[in-house]
Amino acid sequence: MKRSERLVAMTNYLMNHPQQLVSLPYFSTTYAAAKSSVSEDLSIINDMFQHEGIGYLQSVSGAAGGVRYIPVYSKENSAAFIDELCRKLADSDRLLPGGYLFMSDILGEPATVNKIGRLFATAFHDREIDVVVTVATKGIPIAYAAAAYLNVPVVIVRRDPKVTEGSTVSVNYVSGSSRKIQTMVLSKRSIPDQANVCIVDDFMKAGGTINGMKSLLQEFNANVTAIGVLAEAEDEEEERVVEDYTSLIKIQNVDVRNQRVEVQKGNYFN
Amino acid sequence: MKRSERLVAMTNYLMNHPQQLVSLPYFSTTYAAAKSSVSEDLSIINDMFQHEGIGYLQSVSGAAGGVRYIPVYSKENSAAFIDELCRKLADSDRLLPGGYLFMSDILGEPATVNKIGRLFATAFHDREIDVVVTVATKGIPIAYAAAAYLNVPVVIVRRDPKVTEGSTVSVNYVSGSSRKIQTMVLSKRSIPDQANVCIVDDFMKAGGTINGMKSLLQEFNANVTAIGVLAEAEDEEEERVVEDYTSLIKIQNVDVRNQRVEVQKGNYFN
């Protein structure tokens, strides 16, 4: 196989296998090329990934070595994407009762959700993460996008048990916004003991939902090593109960009466 | 920029923009290369995509022409993936009451879900589809994966209205398995009038849920042009109420007492 052909095939392979260690022999066998040629190919790919701002190839030396594609998104790419997202969201037509913003259309675009996932995977690329956990419904696509780049599975906390989950563990908690007791359930088989968990959700006000997830995860002896929310907003009635989270956007100065809202970059960009 | 570098960058770009028409001038401007060089690059990429079984580049001639990456997965790749999935699922430990199979762990793997989406996008690549619709919860990641390859948005039908959806349309229907009246709601802003819709879900027995979605979509004057389910299984009590669907796997001869189940390729492979 020619270099030009190998470069296309290897780029495809690496993009589909982020965070996975790939041995040089794997490439030289698959594409019938000398190890030295494969090394040069990887050097070209590494340069171009950095040039495009989509990450880099990490070399791991030794007998069990190889390369690993670390899909960190460049600061320029990240800021440009979030600036554009803020512009789209800062539309007074999106204001809903309770100071929420209608985001379903934007969260319905796979390419947008994919980039949101990229940003979380970039923010958390050096943390210990075994699994991404979210709660149904809106956080799910974001969680999958982040998990794909982190190369870990997703576990979904539900509001209601379902027969297809098998036996479950549940916790009750008080939601900040509704002041009602709510339930969260998680399949017993879903998370191994003492897993390192990244929590992801689409929206956070006081943080009651995320706190509920933390309580539930304690039942599995999990360590929460990262918390990512797409949008944070202030709760008028309650103080924030979650610290040490990463937000991509911040919704501020919601004025339902005058139909005004400000959307800015979140604390990830501080 | 050298050919080798362009090939990496263009492969990355095309993989991230399936089904989108990209003009040759875009590539020659972005990578500062002559149109003839870009054409040769695209020819190499096209050959390799076909060689790897991940699709092909469609040329569109004329002033508004360019290339479009059609991400159809080869028959060999598709069959190999589904065979492996069937093997994983045909484990009696997965049997749940009611003849359901525990699939949450497998549906929690982003790479697996991504391939399921690729298969649906391959099955439906020549149909008119403006939007992929699914119902919360398990179908969501599959719907996003398919929609990413089809380059269309996702709309999620919910079981319960939520303030962040704005005003909604709802229908009641009788679920086949539970014989209970259930509700489905969809945000009014979510689907344009007369859209072409692809319905995707993880599991279908008699098809009551999918029929419910069809009823709800009638309220939006939508045309259902494709229905894809990951797994179909027979319902012991009710005849199937949905025709003209595509399934990737078929769960058969469920014997809860003797803890046995058969999992085979679905009708997509007929």
C-alpha cells in the first residue's frame, strides 16, 4: 500500500479509536508497511491533527508501546464553537417559564452535540474516568459524545425503573426547582464497584439533580472525578449545592418580563 | 501544504461532514492546492474509503458541484459487526422477565452504538429523511448515531411533558406489553410540517410504541419514510402492528424457564 493510501486508512482508524493504544506492528501488519514507514506516517498525522486543532498522537515507548490519539480540541476551536453557540442561544424567543431556555433544537443537531462532547473530553482528558454517567433525558446525547472521545462506556440514571434494567438501586432526593421529592434509579449491573465517574448533564441551576446522582453513585462506592454541565444558570431561590464543576456556557440576567437573556462562556473558559 | 498532509486533513474533514456537499474550491482554498491536485486527493480518499468498507465519495458535477461523503458501511463490515453483537447477546444471563434481554451494557458502549447508527444510515441512505425521531430513553443514542451519518437532526418524543420543551402535542395509546394507556408528547416547535421522518428505537415486540409515535407524527403531517429497530422479538400475546420496518437483530425462542434464548441477524440481512 502506498503512503498516500495508508495515511487515509490510518487517519480513519485513529479517529475511530480515540484514547486507545495502537501498536506499531498493528499498523505495519494491516497496511503491509515497514515500521519506519509507519513511524513517518504517524509523524505526518500527528502534525496535521495539531494543525487542525483536533488533538495529537501520544507515543508510548517500550515493548507494549505504540501510539494513542488524544482528541483534545484546541482553545481556538473550542472558543469559536462556544461563541457561536452563545449567539444562537441568546435569543429571547428561547425564554421559557422559570428562566429556562429552549435548547432542544440545538441539542438535536448531532454535529453540535458531538462538539460539546469533544469539549468535555478535552476538559477532562487527564482525569481518571472509567464511565460517564448522566440522567435521562437531555444529557444522554452529550454523555455519549463525551464518552466516545474518552473511550469509556455510558451509564444512564433513570427517573423510573424499567423491566429491561433488571434489578436496580434507587435514591430519593429533593429537586431544587420543584421542591418535590424525586427518585433516581440505576441498574445494579451497570457500574462496577469503586469506579471513577464523570457526571455529565445539559443544564444545572442549584444542582439538585447532580447532587442526587452523587448520592446514588455513593451506593456503588464510586468516585466522582469530574462534573460537566453544558449550561449553568442561577437559581433565584436556592444556593448552588454543587462545587467543582465545569460549565461550557452560563445563562445570566434572565428577565422573563422584558424577554431578555444573556448567554456567556462558562467557567471552562475562565 | 503537501499531498500527504492534505490527505490527513481532508480525510478528517470528510469524516466529520457526511452527506454534505463540499465544493472543490473549498478544499483548494483551505489547503492552498490546485484543483487538479485536490481531485487526485479525493480519488485516493474515495478508493481507500471503499477499500476500508466505510463508504465512498459521490461526485456532483456542475457549477454548484463538489463531493459528498456517503458513509455506507460494507456488507462484510455490517455482517461481521452484527454477528459479534448476536454472540454477545445470546447469553442466558441476559434474560429478563417478560422475555426481554438486558442490553444496557452493550448500548452503553459508544463505539457499538456508533456502528448501529452506521448500519441504519446505510440501510436508509437513499430514502428521503429530514429528521430522525425516537422515544426516550434507550433509543436516543442510536438515533443520534444514525442521524450523525445521515446529517439530519434528532427529535426526542417524551413520556412526560417538561417545562424546557415549551408547548407540546400529546397522544395516548395502548402499549402492547403492559395493556396500559400511555402518553407520548412532542414539543410543538420540534418538527416542521410535512417532514420526512425516520423512526428509530432499540426494541420492538408488537410495535405499540412505534405505532404511538406514528400517531403522534400524524399530528405534524409527517411522512414516515423509514423505521429502524435494533432488536425485534415476538410478542406472545399480540400480533405485530407495524409493517415495513428494518431490524438489525432478531430475538427468538425465548425460554425463560430453561434460560435459553436465540439471537440472529434481523431482516436487514434477508
